[in-house]
Amino acid sequence: MHWAHRVRDRFPDGQLYVNLRGFGPTDSAMTVAEAVRGFLDAFQVPAHRIPATLEAQTALYRSLLADRRMLILLDNARDAEQVRPLLPGSPGCLVVLTSRNELTSLVVAEQAQPLPLDLLDRDEARELLSSRVGAERVAAEPEAVEEVITVCAGLPLALAIVAARAATHPRFGLEALAGELRDARGSLDAFEGGDATTDVRAVFSWSYHTLGADAARLFRLLGVHPGPDIAAPAAASLVGIPVPQARRLLIQLTRAHLITERAPGQYGFHDLLRAYAMELTQAYDAREERRTALHRMLDHYLHTAVAAGRAFTPHREPITVEPVRPGVSVGEFAGHGQALLWFIVTYPALMAALQEAAEAGFETHTWQLAWSLTEFLDQRGHWHDQRTVHRIALGSAHRIRDLAGQAHSCYALGLADLRMGRYDRARGHLVRALNLYGETGNAVGQALAHGALNLASEREGRHDEGLHHALRALKLYRAAGHRSGEAYALNNVGWAYAMLGDFQQTLVHCEKALTMLRQAGDRRGESAAWDSLGYAHQHVGDHQQAISCYRHAVDLRRGRGERVREAESLHRLGSAQLAAGDRAGARRSWQRALTRFDSLGHPDAHRVRDGLTGLGGADG
């Protein structure tokens, strides 16, 4: 309406306005007949000239608009059928239509131009508060203002309600109002504006009550989902329906603006709508139904993460998970790329699901979800998250006295500390994991722990000890008949020999590992073998061969999105290039390595920076 007033001079023949009451406290949407009759009255058509039938009235209305330049504002429409008869039949007029629903059919059939209105960003929200309560009050308490903006989630109505409370109580500090919102603990009670049109809960209800039963149930149960976003398979599992049906319901919720499609196939809602959904599900869905929905959702995430893990790191020894409950959808992955993309998109939801599983007492789901995330978090450099999830997982495994879960969690904690350069802590976790794997008779787990202890020893300069752990891992893998593990262990043995200066043994073991890994199609392991061979060739003086090997490793690791290992190979590539006299190439490789190490908080960043300083090309 504000915009319409600003442009009214462009429409010299006048303006028409109607509130179609599509959404409101009475749930009595205006009929087309009422709207048309109101417009005919606005044109001052005498009663005796108004036809008896709606079809004839609509034709008269359109004829009155012909050859005129008018602005028509159709406000608060319920659906396209309520609007379509009110559209002019000839050009010259402009119709502005507002609705809580998307009314996509008008875009398709009537060439309407959609203008979605999103939530306010932080600057816009601050501007709204300043205009309502005064710029001085907003500037005086910036921290309280930021908290108010966060809790209001960018929703103009919520901000307006808080601003109105501040304006009517000018002696109240904004910190006190922010405290009220904190005390509400996510409830909508803090956003009651005095009547239905200024009550956030009531306004949300107008959209909710237009939903069919299935869409309403899905919206309510979305309050059970803890993650920031949800995809159709997870939503389908939440309510126990097929994925195509879930997609249709999600589209209905999107068109009703109760959720938003934030990225293709990824749906979410702001915190106030989440609070409303939680209120509804607690009011209308039995506790057992909510817990069953949570169980199905956790089954979906766990089994899909395990399937993604098989494609992401096929060599990894699997764990046994319980069968899924009826109604659960499980994703499938054609290869590493699909699995990596799924992990990248879904890992915030997986982290939230793991936390929810622990709080709700789903202890096995908790540690197994953490296990399923280990390789992704490690390879992408999310080590702080890895420590967080495995501390939670270790607690869950302890509570149910699950030694296997404890062993896996200790191993992953040790690996995360190792990556972050906390070698004493890493060693403690890894030794504990080794002992737990021994108690459970898991030889492959013991080999994994020995492999990580090999790396820890190498990092601490304890190279004889590192070789011992590498050889122990190789023996365990061979005894278990684990060919993939044997190949990795051969490469680790070769690397341990390199640390001791025996590069001929490195070449022997790593070439054997490379052959086995290439035969198995294990490109992750192949990249590690190329990297080790590059190191050996460099140290026997064959710099060009070293450069070739390192480039193989870099290309494979970049293609798999292994940011940490790619940076490590880039670092060593730069050293080989420098030894070969290619200072410019070394600088390029080290600069790329430094960029990755800095973004990961990797402890090797200072070594690369020192090397660049020596070349006269340090960044930062």
C-alpha cells in the first residue's frame, strides 16, 4: 500500500483496493462475488445496471477497466481462483497482488511477475528498530539489539512487536527486553501484540489452518527435526511416507510460506516458525508418535551416512547397524563425488541429529553417526567438529557399555588431536583405542590404531617407534586377510623407512602398495602412495621423478576434495621444485598450500610460510 501511494500519479484514472481476507482471524475469505460487487460500487454503477449473474458482473467490471490506466491492489489473497476473475481483460492497468501463498499458476498462466519477500537481513532489522524506538536507543545498546534481531529471526512482525513494547516503555532498557526474549526460551509467548493481527502465533496459524491434514502433520513434525535444513528423504522418513509424497507436501508448505526452499531440495524455516511447529506437535501429536518420528529420522541419517561412507571410502571396515524401521528412506550413491556432495550439504543436519540423538537417549545411533562422519570430517579438515561429535559419542558408548563404540570414538578423537598437533593427547586416545580394540578382538581396529600411532610417532620425531607401529599394522592386516588395509600399511611402512633415511626400502614398499591400490581402484590410497614415492625420489636426487609423483598425488587429492592431503602434497611438491631449481614453481605450490593450511588451521602453515619467506614471497 505504501508503494501504491508513491506511484499513484502514474495511473490517472484511479486506484482500486480490496482486502480479500484470504488469511485472517475469522477464516472467512472474501468471495469473488463480494469483491466484484465492491469494485462496481467503487465505479458508482447504479444498482439497476448491475447484472444478476456473477459472470455478467465480472464482464461489466472488465469493460469498465478497458482503455483506462488504473492501479488495482488485490491484498491478502487466498488462492489463484479468488484472484483470476478480478484481473483486467485488456492492457493498461497494473495489478499488485499480495498473498501468503505463492500462487504459481498465475505466474504460469497469467504471466504474473513474482516478487518473493524474504526475511529482513540484520541491517534492515536494525533500521526497522531504529525507526520505531529511535536511533539513539539502538546505538546505545548494540549487543542487546543484536540479540533481539537474532531472536526475532528477521521477521518484521516480531521486530515490530518488540519495538512497540520498547516504544511504550521508554524507560526500559533494550537489554531488559532482550532478557525477556531469553527467558521465553524459544516460546512465542514473547511475541503477543495485543490482538490477533499483531500476535505472531495467531498470524502463523492463519497459514497453518489452510493446510490439508497430511501437510499439517508434516509441518508439525518438522519441529522434531533438529537440523537447520531438511531434504525430502529425511522429511519422508520423519512422517513415514514415500519420498515423492513428501516432496509434494514440502512444495505445499513452501507455497504457504511456512517453510523455504533455501537451496534446491533443501528446506528450512526460521526459528520462530520452528517454535510454532514445536508447539503444535507437542499439542497435537502424542509423545510416542514424536519419538517414533525421531527414531525414523535418525535411522534415515544413520543408514544414509553409512551408505555414503561406503562410496566415500570403500576400503573402510564397515560396522553393523540395526535394520531401519518401516517407512524410512535410505539414500544410494553411485560414487565418491555423490557421497562427498551429500556429506557437504547434509553434515550440519547430521551434526544436529547426532546431538539430538544423544539428548534423547538414542545412544547407539549417536556413536554410529559419529563413526559415519569420521572420514569426511578428517579429510575435509573439520577437526574441531570431529572432536566435538566423538566426545559426545564416547559418552553415549560409555552409558551403554559398548566397547566397540568406545574404541571407535577414542580412535577418532586421537586422529583429530593428531591433526591439530596435540600429540600427547592424541597418543593417549590412540593407546586407549588400541586396548579397547584388543578387548573386542577387532584386529582391523588394532591395525588402524597402530597406523595412527605410526603417524604420531613420525610427527614427534620418534621414527624407530613409528616403524614398529607401521609393521605391527601390516602384520595385523595380513593376518586378517584385509587386502586394502595391507596396501595402506605397506605405504605406511615405506614412509616410516623414509623417515629413517632408508629410501630404497621406501621405494620397494610404496611401489608394491601403489600396484595393489591401482588394481583395487582405490584412488585415495593411490594418491598416498604417489606422495610417498615422490618423497623417496626427491631424497635420492631424482627431482623430476619426484615432481611427477607429487603432481599425481595433488591431482588425485584435489579431485576427491581432500583438502588436507592436497595441501600436504603441494608443500612437498614445492620442495621438490625448489630442489630442481624451479623457484617460481615452488612459490606457486607453497602459496597454494599455505592458503589451504591457513583455512584449515593446520599446524604446518608456519613451515610453509617460513619457506615462502626464504623465497621472498610470503603471504601474510
